[in-house]
Amino acid sequence: MAQQPVGSQKPQIAERITVALTNKSKESLQTILDEEDMTNKTDAVNRSLNMRAFFLARAGEWELVLRNRANGETHVVHFL
């Protein structure tokens, strides 16, 4: 049996779920797939969930500030 290169193994599936997306979520997922040049919806959703968990874990102590590089305009992001 041929060995796979290091890092090429698929991660084990911890849990499989089925979800109904709203139209807005469906459009957002498609935008992520298009802009990130991704073809795998599962990876896009997993990445999004991990990012949300990262920010929520710090929400009480930190502020997320987005700054427009072109004009310096800033926005504070609040997670609900």
C-alpha cells in the first residue's frame, strides 16, 4: 500500500450534521467559496465556525476593530 505524503491525510470526521441555510447564509457561503477560491463547502463552514469561536472566546476582553487600509476608516465589530 502506497504511503500518503505527510499532511495529505483527511481529518477524521467528528460529527456529521445537516443544516438548512437561510438565503443570506447561502449567499455568504457562495461568496466565501468564490473569493477564497475554495471548492469544499465543509472546509469553508469549519473554518468559519473556528473563526467565530476564536472571536467569541475573546469577546469579553477584546474589541475587534476593522480598519480600511485605503482611508483609515474603522469599525468595531460586536459579536452577539
